[in-house]
Amino acid sequence: MNKNINSDVEDKAKRRSVKIQKSTIYNKNEIVFISTFPPKVCGIATYTQDLIKSFQSKFGESFGAIICPVETEEESYKYEENIEYSLNTSDAVSYLELATQINKNDNIRLVMLQHEFGFFNETRNGLHLFLRNLKKDLIITFHTVLPKPDKELKEKVKDIADFSKSIIVMTSISADILSNDYDIPLDKITVIPHGTHLLPFTDKIALKEKYGLKDKKVLSTFGLLGSGKNIETTLKALPEIIDNNPETIFLILGKTHPGIIKSEGEKYREFLESIISKLHLENHIRFINEYLPLGELLEYLQLTDIYLFTSKDRNQAVSGTFSYAISCGCPIVSTPIPHALEVLKEDTGIIIDFEAPEQLSAAVNTLLENENKREKLRSKSLEKMAPTAWENSSILHAHLFQKFRNDKIELNYTLPKINLDHIENMTTNFGMIQFSKISKPDIDSGYTLDDNARAMIAICRHYEMSKDKSNLELISIYLKFIKFCQHNDGSFLNYVDEHQKFTNQNYETNLEDSNGRAIWALGYLISLKEILPQEFSETAEKIIQKNLIWAEKIHSTRAMAFIIKGLYYQNSEKNIPLLKELANRLVKMYQHEKHDDWHWFESYLTYGNSLLPEALLCAWIVTKDEVHKQIAEESFHFLLSKIVIDGNIKVISNKGWLQKENTGNTAPIGGEQPIDVAYTILALSAFYKAFNDEKYLQMMQNSFNWFLGKNHLNQIIYNPVTGGCYDGLEEKNVNLNQGAESTVSYLMARLCFDK
């Protein structure tokens, strides 16, 4: 570096430093984000905005975000956010002023810099001056990683890396290049994929009609237009595609890059238009010459049948456009940039050579003529990209921040707003559908008493707190479904097909637990008879009384517990003897199985375990029998000792129940179900209410964070966009289907906190 230049700049900065005023900041864990930022039209600007929004949504009270826009002398933008700092990359002194401002702010804990080589070329040594003078911890995200660097580039990158605590890249290929070509230690490199947007299920046919594309087979590409996009490859492939699929239309979404407009105007767009005219493609091409708002862009991608990525930049490490498309479930045909090679495998997309229109037309025709293959690619793509959702990206960033702040930053997960969209989508006029494919209700799966009973409890709870009149229609549907499932002898069947017929599964499965859940749901509804329509509670009372003769014969552990809870909520003197009888059966089971280091009702821990001590707690509240209280507390503390480790919940895996004789064995990883976490939270809530012990409240909060990403994969289980909950946490992935059981279980747990 030129020492004389650096010295002169530093002297100027000292003379101007008197103008710097310290900002008033209230959060003591401030993070400065140095990047381009909207309204600048730039992919990295959008990336940074999305990252900050996800932080604020996920960890609102944990961090304060300070935006520091990067601008040149010629640029001047009006930002919606309150801007405290900015960096003029045309002025070397600005780099030093920024470092001084940040250093003086005691609340700033960390600086995040988004790096693209073109950002910092206006001033020689400016970035080096900033890094050398900055006294705060620094993390840098490299958006471009060039392989096989020359000596100057290698030294520049190593210099940047030396000043940073960690380098973030978005693909493993980029990490390998930094390690192998730049000699940067792997332990200094963190891979966090480009974030993607979670989206609700949308009807593609309806979207096509909305945008005037009815009955069209839609190909699309998007992004700031420039020759690097190599869209001419698609244009040359289109005649072959149209011959096979005449209804094809190709959407080119995006305005020309502002930098290209300055240097050459619309030369590239005019070049594309000349090819279109020459090949007579006018009726099959639509230019959307705008920088589209995010919502509109995502709708265009969701209606797309095949997304085409034809960049000819061999070194393009990552593409935000590519990530957006695949997260929208688009089957993708792509050139082999590193990002595509890492994400697109045989079951998630098709790779073609650079500038190969023949390969592109063959790939597109294959997909357009095979809807099943497109659907499989869509499903696999969504599974592949789920971990990259912005919510998960913010968790990975937050853990990295904690790592370099020695855990001094406490992560406080924000409670999501209650969202009933998925529950409403899953509910027909007859009842709640059992399963979904991702977030699309799967009517072929039919209905169950189990799901509708749980749904009735959850919506009753919601109505109790919100008094939302629309809840009454849902409660009515679920109550009618429960009545539909009751037979003349008072017992209930569980499984109903899409044609509202009982299935053979009812006669092949023990239905005691399902019967118990129905009593729990009916009892809970009756407990709210003062605020619900009178006919609801009257119907529920009749259904319960018709069932109780049958219920006396039940000996299933969990079924008895469900019934105890239902009778507790019903609060009827005439049914207290049955409650006592069932509670005493649980007591006898416990006394039979209890051992020095085994305080449980059975010789194993399986599913829904928290239900059992909670039921005995309910029994104690009614009977005042101290044995019920003692066993409730003793068994619950034993269970918690097995599933809450270092404050984090890990419920018993359905891959291997915990056996009495094998308590020392390592528990399987994965196989954790939302319903078990929810039942644990319900029990903790009941114990907190009964004893007002803060430890139960703390465990409730920690356990609920499992849904929000505090689990072994550091991934969300609850989808805040759809309002659905994923069906399970496995060893290496999350089951993305959002069935009734999981979604309702989440809502039950979430409502414990508002109550």
C-alpha cells in the first residue's frame, strides 16, 4: 500500500472529524450493515434489505440494525429508513470518517460488510483504510469469489480476510475456492446460502388468468438486463420449443441495469428485439421492462412453468434470481454456474452447457411434455431450498454473531403473530383435512376425529382471547364433525374419507385415544359455555353423556388422560366419580412401574408423554387428593429431565422410544414431532398456572423456541407465511408437509402465551 497516500487521507479525516456527531442509539447490541440499499436498483441492496427484515422479524429485541448505505459521488438516494451513517466510495476520507463514527459508538458490537469488488473501486486503498482503522468486530460477506486469482487479487482478498472475524460465502464451492486458491483458513469461512422467501400456496391457474396468460405454458427469466444474461440463447431455442408447444410464452422480467444504461443505453435490449423480429417470435415474447415489486415478482415466478437461467459468466458464484425462482417451486434449466452445480441435482433441475440453445430446447420440451416430472422437480426444489428461507438465514447469521461475541448477545426469539390462514385453507364445510402436500391441502387424505377435536380446542382458545366471530363458524364445523363420528353406542370412529364415508382403518386400529381426544375437546368447549352460543354447549353435553358409559371401559393410558382433562374442563359434579376412577388407574400404573431411577406410568416413554402428568394435575385440582399432586409433579419432573437438556427441548423420537431398561442409551437424532413439543408446552402452562413457579414459564418459552428454530438443525418448524407447521424434525431435514396435526398443535402451543 502507498503509505504517503494513506497518511494524507488520514490527516484530512482528522481535520474533518470535528463534524462527526455521535448518534443516539438505544439498543446495546447494534450491528452496522454496510451495503448498497434500496431504492438503489441492485441485487445486493435487496439481499441486505431482506436479511435485515428477517433479523428484525426473528430477533426483534436481540439486535439493533444500523444501515450504512454505500454510494458514489454521483449517487444520492432518499431512504425510507433513518440513515445514521453512509459511505461515499468516491472519497477516501469518507472511509476513515465512517470507521471513526463506528468506533465512537459504544453500542455497536459488530459490523457486517457486503463485499462486491465493483463497490470499492472508486477510491484506491479506501476499503483498506476503513478496515485498518475499524476497531469493531467485522464479518464480511463475499458475493463474488473468483477462482485462479492473479497475485494482486489474491493479496487484496487475503488483506480483507485478515481484518475480518469471519468470511461468509453462499456456496461450498466458493468456500473451497477461498481455501484452495486464496489460502484462507477454512475455520474462518462460513457458508450461509442466499436467503429465499417463504410463500403461501397459490393456484397457478388463477395467477395465469390474473396476468393474462390463461392456457399458456410460461417460461421466464428475471433480473437486471445485460449481455451477461445471455438471453439470446433462449431466443434461439424458442422456435424448436414452439414447434412442439405452440402455446409457449417467454417472459423477460426486469429493466436494463442502470450502469449499462449509462454506458450503452438500451443496446442489448434492442439486440434481443432484432433476434425476436428475425425469428418471428413476437407473439411468444413478453418484456416486463420494470424493476418489479417483490410481491408481483414472486407471483410471476409462481405462475412460471419452467425458469431459464442462461448466464454465460462462468464465475458467477451465486445468483439471487436463481434462488428466488427455485424457492417459488420453479423447475429450472440452468447453465453450470457454481450456484447451479451445487443446488441442481438430477432430481431438482436440469443443467445445460453455456450458450447451447439446442440443449435448452430439448430440456424445455422434455419438461413441458411431462407434468409429473415438473411436479417432482418442484417438490424436490422446495425441499432443497427450505433451509435457505430468510428466517433460517437469519438464525445462522445470529449464531455466527454469537460465536464471535462469545455468546454475549442473547437471542430472544420473537413470538410470531397468530395466523389462521392454513387452518382455514385446510377446513372444508365438512371438517379439517388430515394432510397437506407442502402447504396444499390433500383432500385425498380425508379427515380424522383426532384432527377435528384438536382443531376445535385450538379455535375455542383463540375465540376465548380474540372474540373473533369468524371463529364460531370453524367451531361449528368441528363440533358437527365430532357428532358425525359418534355411533349409536356412544363410541367414536376416527377415519373418514374425502367422500364423507368411514374407512376400513377404523376397524383395524385401536380408537381409544381418538375417543379420549373427543371428550377432551367437548369438555373444553363446555368450559366456555358462557361466551359461546348456547347450542354449542348443549350439543357437546349430549355427545359426552352418550359416550361416558363406553368411556368407563377404557384402559389406554393416554385415552384415560384425555378423558380426565375433558371431565376437568366440563366441571360436572355427576362425572367426578369417573374422573377419580380414571385418575386412580393412572396412579396404580405409576406405582407398578416406578423404580429408583424410573418415575413413569409405563415401562417406556413414547408419544404425548406430558399429557399424563398434566391429567393427574387436573385430577388433583378437582379431587384435592395429594397422591394425584405428588405423582403429577414427580412424573413430570422425571419426564422433563429426559427431554429438556441445557434448557433446550428434545422430545422423545418416534424413531426409538425410550425404554425403561435402556435409559443410558443415546437418543436417536430426528423423529421429533410438533405435537409432542406442543403437549409439553400445554403441560408446562398448566403447572405454571397451578403453582406460579417461574421455572415452568421459562421452560415454556424455551420449548416454544423449538418451533422458531432452536433445534438441532437451527431451522424453523413453523412457517409464519402460510400459518402452517411442518410435520416433523428429522436428522438432516424438516418434513415440509403442513398437516392438520402439526399446524393445530403449534397453534395450541402459541395460544398458551397470549393466555
